[in-house]
Amino acid sequence: MTADPPTPDLHHDPDAHRFSLRLDGHEAELLYSLRSGRMVIDHTGVPEAIGGRGIAATLVKAALDHARRQGWRVVPACSYSAAYVQRHPEYADLVDARS
């Protein structure tokens, strides 16, 4: 029997406009800004030590799901979030190309 991998600790700080995820003592983050009812995803960063585990995808998905619940449109301004939305057409209805 193999042990399950540790569950990442995902956190949203709405005042700081930040999603973060802690894993193995490292913290990844997604930063966004709000402009006229739109969530602009400005940055997604994952330390190399925990890269390659789908953490950036987890952060972007959490942000997009939050935007959907809030009724916000989304501007995927960082390259990773833009690529994620292209690979996941279920979020296409949220995208607003205007920044």
C-alpha cells in the first residue's frame, strides 16, 4: 500500500487578492486585481521545488471557480492562466479579453 501524497493547503485572501497554496514547506501564489467587476489574473508563481505537480493549475482553477461564483468576468493576463483557459473550454464563457 502506498501513502497518499500530501494534500495542498489552498487559501484565498480576498483582501490581498491572492490565492496561495502551501506544499512541502513552499508557497505558490496567484495574484489578481479587480477592475470594473472583472478579475484580472496578473501572476501565477510556483517555486521550482514543488513545480510539475499541477499546482499552478489548481490555483487558476480555484480563481476561475471563485470568479464564476462572484459573477465576474476574467482577464487571464498572465501567460499560464491564458494557456489554462485555452486548455479548459468550460471556462471560456468567463473570459473578457479587455484588460
